[in-house]
Amino acid sequence: MKFVPVIRLICWIVCSVLVAASFGVMGSSIIGGLLMLSGAIWLCPASWRAIESLTGKSGSSVAVAILAVPLFLLGVHISTTAKDLIKAPAPALQAESGDVLPKRDAGDHPQVDPGALNFFRHIMEQDYLVALAGGKSALNALSMVNPVERMPSSKLARLYEGDDEAVDPFFRGRKLIVTGEVLAVRIDYADDVILELPGANEMFNVQAELHSDPKKFSEPVVEGKYVDLYCTVYGKVSDETASNLYLKDCTEVDFTPDAKAYADNLTEALRGWLRTGGRHIFPTDNAASYFLVSYLAGTQLPPGNPCLREEAPLEECVSSLDKMKASALFESARGDLQRWQEWLGLPTPEDYSQLSSR
């Protein structure tokens, strides 16, 4: 037959396209692609043998070619179904309260303001310092930071004198702010500086071992000076009730480095949550709501406010806030609160009362 060469050429072209298509769909469905490839491998030689039979040669594979077609079409169906599943929208998110929340599109994501994050960092640093000092702070109200207990050295010593066995397990290893007058300064056998502070009586003073790093002190500690020391309670080294009480690793009361580190970590956690959404890592939804409102308050600051700069000293930021109504920032921030709550999937807080130390 004179058309056999043309049919052969068309057959090889079609076969090549089928094989290439089989490899192409493997990206969405490996099984579908393999079925298509198997069908193409069976179909092409079988079709070739069927064409040969048209010229009178033996070995017709028409049946094989017919059987290969459904196999190839099955692969096409599986691959198409896999593509549809990939393109299908994700199911709705189920909130803990039982409400169905639609999946947020990337286009709905509000932009994160770096300056507002710096404002958040500054007020969290201040709140941390206020919380440790026992003042009114959101971190205290949210039970995230507890005040550091402050106690005269003589009172601590009297507690030990009263019931050593009951008091020691409670205080040993705890860090306290211990206050008192320096009665004496001495160097012990290990070359550690020891301050003697008032004890339960004149015979047994409280022994406060200073931290070995001199940078922990801004000025020399001398006899007769009244000091506030941040110490770890070591307890008594003797089982006798009438003995010295020891404190160790005493430093000046300066929580600024701890406050900075705390505020930095909290800011990074907030930054990640605002960017990605999803479940927050904060202790409660109230805490998350307060942090969100605090961030949004920073978006209401006028350009040039020092609180918008990360490197600005805390004192400069606080001073600028004292010149304006900080509570007004929090009130105006709530105008954008609902949009962020929808993006973050955050429930509406029951109480909008201001928790900040501002």
C-alpha cells in the first residue's frame, strides 16, 4: 500500500508525543504517568505490527493495540484527577470554638510594620522592668513575669533562725533582692569578696559573696554603705541554728540586660506570628491579644518618634510617650484590630481593658 510510509511516520510521531506526555505528567502523578508510559510502550510496537499486517505480512498485533488504548487512557484520567486535587482549594479551618474559618489568602495578609515592632520591643522591655519591680504591668497581670522579692538581710536571717528546716527548702537556690548596710568587707580563703550584712543578731551577720565579675558593679562597695544586692540564697553551711546565713553570686540590681533579652525574644515571636498567622505560641489568647494591640499602637505613632527606632534608648522612648496620651494610641489601634484578628484567626477578647504599664 502506497500510504504505509506516511502512516508509519505519523505512528512514530504520535508515539513520541505519547511517551513525552507520559514523562511530563509524572510531576503531578507518578502512577498516572507510568500507566500512560506502559500504554504507549505497548501501543506503539503493536500499531507498527498492525500496519505491517496491512501489507500482507504476518504477526498482526491489532488486539494488543486495542488493549493498550484503555491502559493509556486510564493513566490520563489518573493524572488529570491528581492535577485537579492539587489545584483544589484547601478545606476550611476549624477553630477551637467550633466556628469555621475560611483559609486566608496571601493577598489578605496585612503588612508588618518594622517601626511598630520596635515600639513593641521598647514597651515590653519597660513592662518587664516594671513587672520585676512589682509595679503595675501587663506581664504581671498575664502571669508571664513575677516580681522579684525584696527583703532586708536581717528579716531573711530571722526567718532562718525561727525554723531552719522549713524555711531552707523554700529559699535555698532562690534569687532575691537583699537589702542592708554593709557592716564589713573581707576577702575569704578563695579570694572572694564577702560583704557582711545585718543578721538576726549582732553575733551572726549575713555573709554575701559578691560575683567574681567586677563589671557587675558600677562603683566600689565600701563599709557603711546601704546596698541592694541581687543574690542567690545559699543557706547555712552548719546545721546549728545559731550560725551565719550565706548568699552567693551577689550583683547590683540591674535587670536591664535581662529585660532587653526578654523583649527581643518576645518581639521575634510576635514577628513570626504576624507574618505567618496560625496558632500563636503565647500562654493565652488574652496575652496574644494584648501583644497584638500593643504592636498596633506602634502603628499610630507619628513619624520620627524615637520608639520606632530599635537603637533608641529606652529612656528616650518612654520620655516621648510621656508627652502624649499613650492610652490614646491603644484606643486608636483597635480600629485595625479586627482585620488582624481575622488574618490570625484570633478570637475577640472579652475584655479590652488596657493592661500596659503605660
